[in-house]
Amino acid sequence: MTGITSITRRPSYSAMNIPRSSCIRCGVCCKKGGPTIHTEDKKLIEKGKITVKFLFTIRKHEPAFDNIRNLIAPAKTDIVKIKGKKDSSECIFYDPSNSECRIYKNRPVECRELKCWDTREISLLYDKNRINRKTLLSGINDLWDLIQDHQDRCSYKKIAELSDKVKCDNIGRKDALEKLNEMLRYDYSIRHLIVEKDKKASEMLDFLFGRPLTATLKMFGLKTKEDAYERGCINDA
Ligand code: SF4
């Protein structure tokens, strides 16, 4: 009789406590989230290997997880990243059924440099040469003006100050809430305006203006009502 009659399962590397020296395609890095885009990756975007609809921006001063320091801190600059899947942080290009990257040959530099068993190289690269929105949008002046206006009016630095007032300052609370609601309405209207001009642009909004404030204000202990966009309605949580 031929054929396999029994399989002896090999214990995992971690169970055996064996130091790794190569990628075993466990997918852990891809499941933790997409990589940050660096200037070395610009050509991938210019050649259409990675399109802007797969990117999103963590805006300057937005709370962001720092993988190297293992803490959440305000972003020092814009951070442009590959999106996660809906309701998960798993990189949008990760194919769990085959444990593989759908853009492997054109994966960004962070993915090429990452060796989970030796993080020295990725640590050197991590916060260097991060690409920003302006670099990717060079030549589209009107759009950049809109983005700058949004960045000024919906600055995360101001949001942090106002949310502190909402929580700690009884006298300034009403005024701070009104200012936050103004920001919320503006954030909605600018996105709406762009999509009215070009429906396909809806896929690019998280890159152009970062994630909507309705999704990010909870990081400041603020909660928005479901129809917050239309009415601009924030309550402190
Ligand atoms: S781009 Fe590819 S290698 Fe990089 S995190 Fe996404 S799935 Fe993984």
C-alpha cells in the first residue's frame, strides 16, 4: 500500500524556541498593518504598481503607534501608509489563504528590509525619508491648496488642545465644543465637495485628507453621533 498514513506535525519555531534566520511566511508582520511609504517607494506609485487608492495618511500631530518605541505619540510629520482591510489592521495586500503578499515583487522598502528576527535595519529606516502628500501631489496646485487649508482648519494639534478644554475647563468647554463641531462640519464638506466633482475620488479621500474626523476623534476621548457629519455633533465621551 502506498500513500501517507500518518503525519508528524513539526512544532512551530516559537514552540521550539529556535532563533529564526529567515522568513517562514507566518504573516505576523502583514497582519499587524501595512507599511509606511518612503521616498524609495515613490517610483512604485509613479509606475502604478501601488495606486493612491490603497494609501491613507496619518496627518501631522495625529496620534500614531510607533512600532519601534512601542507607544502611541503624535506623528511628527505626515505618515503615508498602505491601508488595512475593512475592520482589521491586516495589510490590504496580504492574502491569508496562501500566506502571501499580492504585490510581493513590488512591495515597499519597509517590507523588503523587515527581518523580524533582527530589527536593526528596519530601525535605521523606520522614520527616515517618509514620503508626504505634497511630494506625491506635486504639480496639482489647487488640490494641494485645499489639503493645506484642511490641515490648518482641522489640525490635530488644535484638536488635542480643544479636547483638553472640553474635559478640564468648565468655562471654555462650550466654546471648545463649538470649535470642534465646526471642524467636523468642515472635514465633511471638503470630502463631499471632492466627491461631487469626481466620484472616483472617494477612494482617495483617506490619502488626501487623512481618515475622517468621525473615525479619529475617539482617540481624543470624544465621541460623535451617527449623523455627526451633517450636524457636526460631538459629545465628550
Ligand atoms: S505590502 Fe505585502 S509584504 Fe508588505 S505588509 Fe502588505 S502584504 Fe505584507
